[in-house]
Amino acid sequence: MLYIFVFIVQTAYAGLIMISKAALGTGLSCFVLVFYRHVIATVFLGPLAYFLERKSRPSITFYSFRMIFLLALCGTAIQQNLFFEGLKYTSPTFGSALGNAIPAMTFVMAVLFRLEEVKIKTRKGQAKVLGTLICTIGALVMTVYKGSVIPKLWSPPIHIKHNHNKIHEDWTKGSILMMTSYFGVCIWLILQAKIVKYYPAPMSLIALMCFVGSLQSAVAGFIFERNLDAWALGWNLQLLTVVYCGIAISVVANCMQMWYISKKGPVFAAMFSPVGLVIVAILSPAVLDETLHLGSIGGGILVVIGLYTVLWGKSRDMKDISNLLPVENRPEAISNEVQQGSMQSKEISNSKGNAGRI
């Protein structure tokens, strides 16, 4: 089930990039997309979070509200608007490949904020630094070098019609916008690690973040998107994109991801992010008529290599932390104790000594 959910999530994110690229090509405003997406997510996720976490959800304090506001600002209003704006000027494959550099960029941000120490003399420290450099080189290759055109492998029966010539490609502008958006993701991840300690209700946290993010996006939209006709959606690809992003991504995919991260941790989730890149690289040239270049593929491969190098270093960190714990408190010992708990519960309940130890 873990691997099925991972594949579903990665496929959903691949579909998000491709369908968003097509809808933006028809004239959909990124501000409108982000606003409606999070309104739909709030409507669907809010009642679900209210009933499922009504006992575990703490009250909102000024500190938690401030952190939720910053989370929504960095992870929704700023990040997603910049991402979709950058997607208009680049390609789905570029956006998907560049997203694999998030662990490396998060490592850099954590070092700058002194949340992580660089132990350059250790293998894990060297791996994280080397992986970050490889990711940076890969991103630069994708940005400044195109190379020869890679021919399409196949032509599927489904082709999404969109006016890809309406917005001229500008890889420099698009790269800057996307890189800035991914730095917003890094800040969002760092802030999220802090807020979950004070607000241990993840589903309610996502719902509140979507609600606050929709308000922030509305303000930004009415400032930068003053054409009222752009806010009217018909029964077309634009409406389908908004509904897909709101339900399939913000609700279903996020909840699935939250579930398997709680089971296996963030490193497990990040290990499978290249799956989305492969799906986009295969489908996007045929479905969206995207032109793949050698530089995009080569740079994407370098980014993936850097990703796994950084993740190896992070996995060493987690293993070292586990080894510092007492034997009975290590994850594997806790797992074995849980499995044996039902068999021993009857015996333990009849012994005061054992009950006291428990």
C-alpha cells in the first residue's frame, strides 16, 4: 500500500504540471488558479479535518496563527504563484526535474539558518555538500544549455490542445521564477518542522493553511490580475485544472503523502520524486507537444544524482540519531515491542512489576 500511494502521488503531481501548463497556455491566470484551488481544498478538507481531529486539535494561539500565516505565504501565495508563472515560460519536464533539487536547497537553507551543521570531515557531510553541488550544476545545465532535440518516442491517442505559442519561452526568466518558488518551499519545510511541535493536527493545519493561503492569493490576485473576466471560469480545461489541483492534489495527494511520511519518514518520500519526472518526460512531449532537448535530460539526470547523494547523507544522519538512543527506544525495538504487545498484555496485566515497568 505504501508503494501504491507513492506512485499515485507522483502520478498526480505529474498530471498537475502537465494540465497546468496546458491551462496556462489557454490564458488561465496563475493568481486565479492558486486562489480557486485552495478555496476548493478548504471546502473539502475543512469539514474532514474538523471531525477527524476534533479531539486532538489544539486551540489556535497568536504564535500558531502567525506561523500558519507564514506557512501559507511561503508555501501557497508566493511559492505557487511564482511556480506557475515560471511554468508558463519553461516546460513541464524542466519544472519537474528542478523540483528534485528541493532537498539540496533545503539543506543549504538549514545551514544558513544554523539549523544544521556541516560536518565536512564525515562521509555524510561530504555527501550532502557534493549532492548540493551536483544539483546546482544540473540546474545550471538545464537553464543555459539546450542541445539537440530529442525525437518523440510515441504518439498517444489523447492530445491536450493548448496555444503553446501564446506565451513565448523565456528560460532565464522562468528559471529564476521557479528557483525562487522552490526556495519558498524550503522555507515552508523549515517552518513546518517548527509548527507541528505546537500544533500536532496535520490535517487541520493543512486546511487552515489552504484557507489563509486562499485569502492571501485573493489579495495578490486583485492587485496583479485586475481583469474581472479572468476570474470567470467556464466548462473548459481551466475549470478542470482548478478542480483537479484543488481535490486531487491539495486534498487526496497531500493526505496520502502525509500518511506514508508518518510511516516511513520524509527521506522515503523524497526517494521516489524522480518517478514524477520520468512520467512527465514520457507523456509531456506527446500529450503537450513539448520539445525535449539534450540539455534538459542531461541536467535532469544530474539533479536526480545530486538528490540521491543528499538523501544518502540525510539517511546516515537519521541512522546515527537512532544509534544514539537507548536500545529499547530505537525504532526497530519499538516496532518489535508493539508487535509483541498484544501477546504479552495478558501476562503483564497480572503482574504488578511488569505493569509498573510499562
